[in-house]
Amino acid sequence: MTPEAFEWEKPLAELERRIAELRSFSEEKGIDLSGEIATLEERAVALRQEIYRNLTPWQRVQIARHPRRPTALDYISRICDDFIELHGDRTFRDDPAVVGGIGLLDGIPVTIIGTQKGRDTKENLARNFGLPHPEGFRKAMRLARQAEKFGRPVVTLIDIVGAYPGIEAEERGQGLVIAESIRTFSVLRTPVVCAITGEAGSGGALAIGVGDRVLMMEYAWHSVISPEGCASILWKDAGRAPEAAAALRLTAEECLRLGVVDEILPEPPGGAHRDPDKAAAVLKEALVRHIAELLPIPPDELVRQRQERYRHHRSRPHWQMPPGPASAPAATGE
């Protein structure tokens, strides 16, 4: 299996390989095989739809972690014009795991903030595997307050398994900074639209995930903890992560049903990594649409509605927690 394909995609990958071979043979020998190729392509489309219609939660987690899945900077380069990245938290240092700056989104000046992973080992080491230190969240707060000062909407792109849990992060007040970030975004007097583009775990996601609208890509996941972390705590066995993923109800469909997010953004067949341009176009359309709806709302009313959204979510019918499956663990923490 190549890095491009997942285990469950093997039949599809084999079919696509046969299509590529037929095309190559047709061009090389000058033989018209368009009918045979068209038949196989139709079969591949049907197979892909069948595979992705029946994905398990754990398979969706794996898609969200695909090494070629678009990162925050990949999306920013596709949806923004004249983007200028800003650095530093004005307290300690610049955290490369969090990127942010100013750009034009369909002509609208916005501040964009996102968590940034790497493509390979070298990039991941430079980006700390996309796990922010406290200074990363302080940078996010600084840029958000700057956006508020100049009346710019804020867009956050979330793809993070969690905040960095190292000793140095704790020494610099990781928990306190996350709480401060949640508070900052809760009272920000400018529109805030959050988009979960990949992983969204724990306080790292919540720190920049409080907004007037929360969008979620089709194959992203959102949970209080990663499946591996959950399995390690409940069963002392990270190998039971697939079982934990099902119990956590972390898929986009579950998050929408529970009222955690407002809209699911469809991805290209096979995931955003298959066609980053198309995925970015869907994201851009949704961001522009929601920002246009939020801009006319007065700042005081905007803050009031945002806080009401989180204070009274349990009164909304779709927030009723469904009964868990028979195999779901009790949330005892044992």
C-alpha cells in the first residue's frame, strides 16, 4: 500500500492501476480502448462511493491524518489574496505550530489563524508536529484582538490533535493560556468563523474553536480527546483506539447532530488530499457566506448571541445525548 492509499482502498487502488495501465497501453500501441476504460472508470466511481459511504469512525480519523491532507497554509494560499503572515506573541517567542496573518477573502479583509503541521519528519520537527506551546495560543489571541481593533472578521482553521503536553509548556502555563484564549474569543467584538479541517482534539482545538459559526470538513473529527488517549485511559490499551473512536461520536455527522458544529463541508471523493483545490473552493464559499451573514450584526449583539450559543446549548433538541452502543465504555475514568 502506497502512502496515497489506505488499507480499505486496496480494491479501488487496484482498479485505478488497471485503468492507468490501459491508458498507457492505448497510447503506446495506438489502440482505441476508450470503451473498456470508461467501463472501468464507472466501476471505480461506484466502488469509491460504496467504500466512503460505509466508513467507520476510525477510518475517518485516519483520513483526517493523511500525510497529504491540506494544512492551514495550503488552504490559506488557495482561499486568500495578499496574505501577510504575522509572527510572535510579544512575550516569549514565535510558535511555528500556529500560523496567522492578514489577507483578503473574496475582497474582505480578514485575520486568519490556524494550527500548522508538517509534511515530513523535518517539517514536523520544525512545527512541533502541529502541537502549540502557550506562546502559540498567545499569538492567536494577539492577532484576534488586533482584528477586533480594526474591525476585521476572524477565521480559524483547526487541525490539531491537542495542545503540546511537554514540561516546558506546563511551566509556561499551558492550561491557563488555553482558558484565556477561550475567554478572549468568547467576547471578541468581531465575527469569528471556525473551520475544523482535520483533527480537532482537546483544549488545543477549543482554544481557537469558539466562534459564531463552527464548520467541519466531511472527514474531520472533533472530540475532547484522541481515540488513542481515550483507549489508554479507559482500557489501558491504545490498541483499542478504533473502539474508542466509535464511542466518542467524533465524526462530522455526529457533531452536527449533537449541535457541536453548524455545517458539514463536503470533501472530494476520497478526501481533501485527493483534490485540495476543490476542497479549498468549498471551504472558501462557506467562509465567505457565513462572514457575509455575520458582518451586519452589531458587535454587542454578536457577542451576546455567541455567548448564548454556548450557555444554552443543552436546551436545543439536537443536543440530547443519544444512548450509547452496548460496547461503549462507561465514562468513569477508571
